[in-house]
Amino acid sequence: MFDLKILGGDVFDGTGGMPRRIDIGITADRIADMGDLGAAESRQTLDATDRYVCPGFIDAHSHSDTYLIIEPSAHSKIYQGITTEVVGNCGASGAPLYGAYRMPSDWQDKTYPGRWQTVAEYRKYLEAARPAPNVFLLIGHNTLRAGAMGYDNRPATADELALMKHRLRESLAEGGRGFSTGLVYLPGLFAPADEVIELAKVVAEVDGIYTSHMRSEASRLLEAIDETLHVGRAAGCRVQVSHLKATGKKNWHLVDDALQMIRDARDEGLEAAADRYPYTASNTDLDVLFPDWVFDGGRDTALACLRDHGQRAKLREEMLRERADDYWGTVRIGSTIHPDNARFTGQWLTDVAAALDLEPVDAVLHLTESDELGTTAFFFGMSEENMWKILAEPFVMFGSDASLRVPHGPLCKDHPHPRAYGSLAKFARAALDGKTVPFPEAVRKMTSLPAEQFRLEGRGMLARGQAADVVVLNPATIEDRADYAAPHQLAVGIEHVIVNGVHTLDGTKLTGARGGRML
């Protein structure tokens, strides 16, 4: 007897092939059989007639590390059919927490059930929370570097590098599966490539993966890709280019060369791939507009710079010199911290500046100072044509670049990018409507491709013996609802989500049962 069987659906097995009308039988946490199972006994039966049945979708680039402890239901992910999240991206991970390291501000200000330091301790809290999706943890370079040597602009000493390597090995032994960098963020932006290579070698020892938010996604995009591929070659590990893009109209032409560089590396034998989300605006801290020198010494140094008349004037002048006059109209404010700034969430920077009777550059300085560097923003600098070109590339998989959100409770108070709620639904809708790759290929990009790249054994495909991570969707209704003005809106059209055999989403409601694991 099966625990659950799914009857009558069009099954996309994740390999990119055309669908088959076939039934699926699940026992415990595995797919026990596939075939004509209409007469087979089962404790529960789902009728998938006129529905598409797919492997659980894998979010290859997520930031839900600590949020899963607070809201393990993971509404925004489950309603998109996401059954596995790759967390710890862009150099910041939920553990290990040592020394001077400060978690990202949106993690730092939340209330947790306790304190942890090591990955083993983090894992205990995560497993106690019983998350709905599976979790694949990367260890962040910025987390390691700040924990070992703070936020100073200098190379690591031999002892500091040895300490980072020791903590990385320890973290991998306790459940980490790879290593990520965020080379535009503190303090990774101060690290030379040789330091990254030495840490990536530690990951290679356990067949882990190296992922990178590179040093540039704009004018120096090709140099950044070259560095990322060089790390993989020198360390002997797999490489993942995070959220591949070319930002700024004058840089859009670089995409073809960027893709060719990765193709060439793959042809040479390097296991290199990339991820992307289906939006033309990025989302990060507003202070990413500041030059590197502002952060030499960390957050407190940057705030002191903003509050010093002479330093602020120097910063303002440099920001204006580096950007065209029309740049400021491409920035939209996301989340804010100070109560007086709440009225600006979701608004264009130029409108905020007008309301404050300031120049846009001064509005940036005002918001970042009053929010104590907690302001986020959307940066509309990408080409839609390039976006679809990147998403169509066979080695590019899907990554939302977003932490989970819930439309109620502590994780609905900010103003996130709509990708948090809509990424996979938007891509699926585009595939079904013929705007991007055919739907079977779209499913591969969300399932077996990331499963192979991240070594998620037994996942990413529908076949006998595979993990029972399954999504049933309505091809007529699946779509994203979130937008930049009102981002806290759940996607629709995903009707059933099963994680490790646990029926997690039933129709439009969560069942309350959660089957996610740390992979």
C-alpha cells in the first residue's frame, strides 16, 4: 500500500523531456513506483487530471538561513513549489558566528529562540524548527573573514587564514556543503583572490561547491568572471556564478562574452554554471553605491563617515562623479528602518528626493545615515533581452536571490523584492506562454540541473527510488502576484507540494505538516 498516490497528471520528470501521462506512488519519503496505479491501494490519493506534475523545484540561490528558524512554514517558497533552498549565498551564512562578524541587518534585528555559534548549533535550531523545505547550506566567506580578522582593509595574516580554513573545515564537517563569496560586501571586498583560492581548496577536499557574488556585475564583469573561473581551476572545485547579469546600459553588450567565457571553461572540463532570476532590477543595500574606502573598518566607520562633514562631502562628490545624471531615476527604495522613512518604501529615489527637497545623491546619504545603513533598494539596470538570453542558456539554473517571506508575522514588515514571492512562478508562466525556453526545459532548470550542480543525490527527478519531492501545478493559473509596490503577495497555481513524502501544500492551504531536512 502506498502512503500517497498521484493519478492522471502529465508528468515532467525533470530531464527536459516531454511529459508522460503516468501515476506516481509514494511510500514514506521515496517514490515507490510509477505506472498505471489506479487500482493500487493508497492511504491518500491526489487527482492530478489536467495538471502538471514535476519534481520539487530547487531554489539554487536563497538567503533564508535564519528566517527558516523563525518561520519554518516558508510560505513564499512553498507557494512557488520550492522544496529545496540553497542558503548561505553571497558570502553571508547563518553560521558559524565568531568574533566581530555581524549578520546582515535584516537577520540581525530578528528575535530567535536562542543563540548559536557553530554550524552544529545552528543545525540544532533549524532541525528543531522543522522547516518545510529542504536546506542546503553554504558557508560564507564574509562570515569567516569577519569572524577571524574583523572588517579591516588588509590581507589576512598566515594565522588568520589558517583560522578561516580551520573553521571552514569544521563547518563542512558539521553540515555545510560549500563555500560562497560576496566580493562587493564587507569584508570580502578587501580579500585578494589568493585568499579565496585557499579557502576554495578546503571545499574541494569534500567535493563541495564554490559560489560567488562577484566583484563586478557592471563594467568589470568579464574580469570578475575570469577571477571566479580561475578560483575554480586553481582550487579544483565546481563553480557557480551567482545571479549572472550585466548592470548598466553601457555594459549590456558584455553578456555575450560573459556567457562564452563560461561555455569555454565548461568545454575545458571545469564544472561551471550560473543562476538567475526573471527580473531586471536587483535588490541589495542602498549603501552599495558607496566606494570601498567608506567601509574600511566596518559599519561603524561607514556611519562615522556619513556624520563627518568633510568625509560626507568627499563621499558625495565621488558618488556624483561615478554616475550619470540619469542614473538616480533607476533606483527605487525598498525597506527602511527609521520610522520617518517608512513613507518612502516602494518609491522611486527621485520622488523621495523631491519630498525631502534634496538632490537624489543627498537623499541617498540621508536615508542611509538615518537608517544606520539598513536601507535597501531596487536597482533597475538590466536588459530584459539579456535576462531571457541568460535564462535560456543550458547551464543557467534558477535562483530567486531572496530569503523566504510570510504575508503575516515578523517577516512581512519589510518591503522585499517581488522575486521573494514570485520568481519561479513568473518563470514557469513565461515558459508556458512561450516567452522563454519550452516548459520541459524550464522544469529541468528548476530541478535536475541544480540537483546535479549541487550534488543533491536522489533529487531533481521523478523516478523510482528518488526522494518524494513533488509539485502539482495548474498550467492555466500559475503566475506571480507580487510587484514592486506590493511585494507581499503569494504566487498562485501551485496546488500540491510534497517534501520527502510529506504533503505540505494542499490546494491553497498549508497542511501544517513539514518534511524538510538539512541536506
